[in-house]
Amino acid sequence: MTPYAVLATILAYFAAMAAVSFLSGRGKAGKDVFYTGGRKTHWAVVTFAMIGACMSGVTYVSVPGMVGVSGFGYLQMCIGFFLGYLVIAFVLTPLYFRLEVVSIYQYLEKRFGLGAYRTGAWFFFLSKMLGASVRLFLVCLTLQLLLFGPLGLPFWLNVLCNVGICFAYTFRSGVKSVIWNDVLKTLCMIVAVTLCIVLIGRDLGGVRIQEKVFFFDDVNHPQYFWKQLLGGLFTVVAMTGLDQDMMQRTLSCRNTRDSQKNLVVSSLLQTAVIALFLCLGALLYQYAAAHGIAETGDRLFPAVATGGGLPGVVGVLFVLGLVSSAYGAGGSALTSLTTSFTVDILHKGNEEKVRKGVHVGMAALMAVTVIVFNALNSTSAIDAVYKLASYTYGPILGLFAFGILTRKQVKDKYVPLVALAAPAICLVLQLNSERWFGGYRFSYELLLVNAALTFLGLLLLIRRDGRRTRE
């Protein structure tokens, strides 16, 4: 696939995004539209948008690539995802609508005080900035290989162009633009994956898939069914229900009932789309074996799609799905980071000028972070960032669980210490689990351990007089 074909695909998608952003931004703009879309978005629109919202450029290449190692075991997590969405729909969503919050972390201030509120906001900020930057970095690496490198353009220009696109389509209408561009993203990804399955299956002479789904045989293995189920449940509660980025879409619905319908239906549709990605992964490995392609994992899909052995449209579809997932995830991250920093940390949610300045600052910080990742040039550093990002949701989950399940007040000024101690203990447990626990290796259930430690720490901070303090 030539660099000019890649460039043409990106420009065509950017033109489509610009048109969607322009149409969604018509009419009155302002803080209500930027933060919540005016709470006037139809639930069916949010439902379709949520399918793509949960998938980034990393997902686009990683889920098919993981089939070679774990078969269809990822579907075990999808069962947990569905259960987690039920918790979000019927426990968290009514709470958020009742309190009429713009940022979901405002609940922590109302329940505990400023210490807990700032803890939740800063943990989210750290996690989202690192996670979004890593995802965009990996996409930039692919585009450097396919487009910017062959044209002799530097990596920093690659980063500025991609962050600039994410900034441009969200600056005016915020979450409203994000939702409608997520609709476009979902459509592009489904079409790209489906047509790739058809074209690769045709080259192979038919579709034949036999992959293992359920793993019950080894409790110590990370793929063990109950680990995956519990990990999926608590991961989606933490990384969707307690994530400003994801809940900002849900809170744009008209009311609680519409939000609940959105969450339940979108979880079922997401499972179907993930199954499509896994089927594509199985066919990619079959194609690679038949044509002597040695690439595996995250490199498999790019190698097959752009290698020239398939019709050129497969490469175009790959780039289309990649850039749609990248810009959708990057734009939504910028919007949620702007919302959380403006509302939660600066407490300037009503000042439009401040919000716009923060939006510019978040885009600049994301660009710098991506360039730093490239300078480090270490996959181990990337892995460490992902682990850190997953750890940061544990304290948030523990804080919300304590607030919802108990009526106790805590010594609010010590909450940040508990939130820092819990992931530190989890890191020690993960590094020594095989030696201490007879070969046991932690998987996604470490998030639950992290939350439980936070919950126990909060029990030690209970105020015996029952009073609530605001630090």
C-alpha cells in the first residue's frame, strides 16, 4: 500500500469527521453542550456510538492478534462485561442522574469531601492521559511506517497532525461531536472488519474457525474462566462506570431510563463486534500460515492487510479502521480530560474561556507525552504505563464502592494516602505472587484486590463521631 493511498484514506476520513462535527455543532454552543451534549441525545444514537467508544487503535490490532495465544478466551471477559454493564445501568447511572453531576467524581465530594474528590479526579487524569497517549503513540508508530516515514516526515510532525485532528473536531461541541463521530467510527470499524473477513475468507477458500472459548482446567493460569469473568465485571465497572470519558456519553442521554437502555443494548452489541474481531484474528493466522507470514500478535493484522497479497481495498479498510478508532479514542479522551480538569481540579466549570484554555493545554500535554514515549523507545516502558493505568482505577472503584455500600463518614484528608497505598501493595503482590501463592499469577482480578485494599483502608479512617469534614 503506497503512502499516498494511506494519505488519501486519512484525508477522506478527516473530511467525513469535519462534516459530522460541523453538523453536530450547529446551534447553541456552551458548557452544557460541551460537557453533556445538553442531555438531549437519543439513547439509540449513544448505544451505537458506545460500540466504537470502547475500542481504540490498540484494540483494533490487538484483539485479532491475541487469538494465536488465547483462542477465543476473550469472550469469557465479555460475559463479565455484560454483568458489569448491568451494575453500571442500575446502580451507578441512577446515582449520577439524581445528583445531576457534570463530572462523575463530584459524587465523591458530595459523599466524603474534597480529599476524596481530588483523589478520584487526579487518579482519573493520570490514567486517562497515560492510557490515551500510549494508544495514540502506537497508532502514530503505524502511520510513521506507512505514511510519514516513506514521505521523509519526522515523528513529531506525525504526532502534531494526529493530536491536532483530535483537538479540531472536539473544540467547539465537545461530547456532542464525540458521540456523533463515535457513530461514524463504529460504522467504519464494523464495515472494515466484516469486509476483511469476507475477502480473507475468499482467499482461503472458505471460513473455518475452531478456537477454544472456555478455560476451566488451570486456576493458576491468567485465562482461567472465573478470573476472566470477575476481571471483566470489575474492569468494566471501573473503566466505564467510573471513567469520566465513558460516562460522559451516557450522561448525555435524556434521562436515567434512556441511559439504562443504552448501556444494556450496547453491551450486547459490543460482544457481537468483539466476536467479529476474534473471527478475523483466526482467519489472519490461517492466512499467515498459508502464505509464509511470520508476524504474530499486534503486528499480524498490519502485515497481512498492507503486505500486498490481498486486494488493495483490504489495506484501505485497515487504515480506515485504524484512523477511525484512533481519532475517536483520542478526541473523547481530550474531551473527558478537559471536563475533569476544568470541573474537578480547577472548579471553573462555568467559565467558557477557562475551558477552552484547558482544552488547548490537554492537547499539548498529550502531544508531548506521545513524543516522550517515542524518545524512550522501550516496549517495557509502554507495558509499565498500561499496568499503571489499570492500577489507578482500583482506588476509584474502592472509593465508590465504600460510598455506595456504607453510610460511614471517613477522615477525608487521609483518603489520598489510602489511595496511594493500595496500588503499591498490589504491585508487591503481583511481583511475588508465584513465589508466595504456589505459582498463582494475577490477571485482571488484581483490580478487585486493589479496590478491596482501598475499601479496607477506608474502614480504618471511619470517623467515630459520624461527622463529615470538608478539608
